[in-house]
Amino acid sequence: MKKNILTFLFLLNAISSWAQQKPQYTQYIFNNYLINPAITGIENYTDIKAGYRNQWTGLDGAPVTMYFTAHTPIGNKFIQGDAMSQPANGEDPMSRSYVQDYQAAAPHHGIGLSVVSDRAGPITQSNYDVTYAYHLGISSNLNISVGVAAGLASIKLNTSEITLENALDPAIANGNTNQLKPDLGLGVWAYSARYFFGISAQQVLPQTLYFSSNSTYNQSKTVPHYFITGGVKLFLAEDITLLPSVMVKYVNPVPTTFDVNLKMAFQDKFWIGGSYRRNDAIAAMAGINVGSFLNFGYAYDFTTSNLNTVSNGTHEIILGIMLNNIYKVVCPRRFW
């Protein structure tokens, strides 16, 4: 891939000061853990997910995101003895009658791990974080949790993908093309059987980004990302539900944007949905739960921005595994 110095500077500016620096996800409802560490350990099994997002296919150097997440609760009282961890008499956990009898989960801790790699052109940012959350019932059917994610962010510049008129261009000459920065995220999450609401922040510690020893070129910085998410479960029938949800994103100085999702779940077998992202895309989504061990989700984004003349859309795939699932549930119950 060949780029001149103007293209390189544009990309550097795009990830450091003008555009959103963290990856975006169409299926955030399938793995809210990616944006809010307070979800750590929310279910009474070990939740493992791997995802791949190929954004704006057909556009050379467009973002490609891959991730792996795993989180689990701590405490046998919750894992094995939670009163509502298994519906009575084989009752479907997505059914209306189960929701009516829902009780808040027992107080417990959660720990987790998140690895996210996001590549755009010659620049790759990878985040390696461990997470912790504490869940507490504040009423008979409402939980609140607080969580933290801490780790390292690796920012790499692949100079072999850049062609410059001057090989010693001061923008990258004698610079650090492989940097490690501290990473910190925080979150709060409230959830019951019928709704959820969360507030979170990523990249809380602003860091200077530089690829040159020349101070003229070290003005770029990372900026915090703030998220507000919420959703509610509505019953169309005993085992058919609608889940409208919204995610608002604020990244200064980018204008505030939002995603609106609508998901329809059929018992605990499969789901379909759609999404709208302001000034960017509309999407179609579908997923299936394969027994009590495996689940799968897919989304396709139709680009609606000016990039639609060069983009063939966006593909996003998620594979989930539920380990130590002692009650053999086949779908998450406590937040979607």
C-alpha cells in the first residue's frame, strides 16, 4: 500500500484528534462488555467471545477490528446458589412468566480479560485490559454494578506501508513507531429482567502520540470516549420479545452520535434485528444459540455516509462460548 506524507498525516490526525479513536461495534447489544467493564461477571457462567469487524470493505486501508473477551463471576453463592439462576420446572428464561418472578442476583464479584486490535491503514492500536466488577442488589429485582478496566494500549506504525518523498521525513524520522501507553476505563451498569442502563468511559487517561523525536510533531493526543446505553424488553407473546436499545457516544471534539438497535428474539433459539448509526450506516443483524455452549451473531452495515461511493459495506461476526454453564441455559438473561 503506497501513501505519501499528506495521506499519512491525515490518518494520524484522524485517529488522534479528529475522529473516534476506539473501534465501533454494530452488535454492541451482543457484547456490551466491550464498552462497559461493569458487566464483568454478570452471568453465572464464563462468557467468552471472539469478534471480527471488516469496516468499509473495498476501501484500501479501511479499519479492521478483531477482539477476544472473557469474563466470569466469583463466588459459589452466586454461581451455584443464586435463587433465579435456573428457572423453575424447565421454564424458558426469556418467557414473560419468568421475568415476572425475577429476583436480583446475589452480591458477587467478576473478573475478566479483553484484547482488542484495531488496524486502520499503517496504524494499529491494540488494547490489553483486565477488568473487575462488583454486583449488588439494591432492590428485590434490580442490580447495580460498578467496574474498572486497566491495562496497556499498544500503538504501532508500519512504516513499510508508507512511501515518502523524503525517507528521513521529520514526521517519523528517529521516532518511536511502537509505543505502549497506560489504559483505563470505568463503568456503571443497572439491570433487571426488563431493562438495563449503563454509563461508561474508555481511554480515561489522555496520552500524547508521537512518531518523531521532533517536538513539532508530538501534538496529537488520545481523548476519552463516553458512552450511555439503555434498553428495555417488551413482550409480543410468551416467548417472543422485542428489545429496543440505544447507545450515545461522545468523543470531543467530534459531534455526539448515537446508535439505535431493535432486536426480536424468538424464545431462546435465534434473533433478528436492525440498527441505525447516525450519519454512518444502517445494519441488518441475526444470531442463533446452539445449545448451551455456543452462540453466533452476524451483522452487515449498509454505508449511508459519503463513503458509500467507495465502500461495499461492513461485515461483523461474533462467536460466543459459555463455559461452566452448570444450569445449561442457552442465552444470556441478565442484560438482553
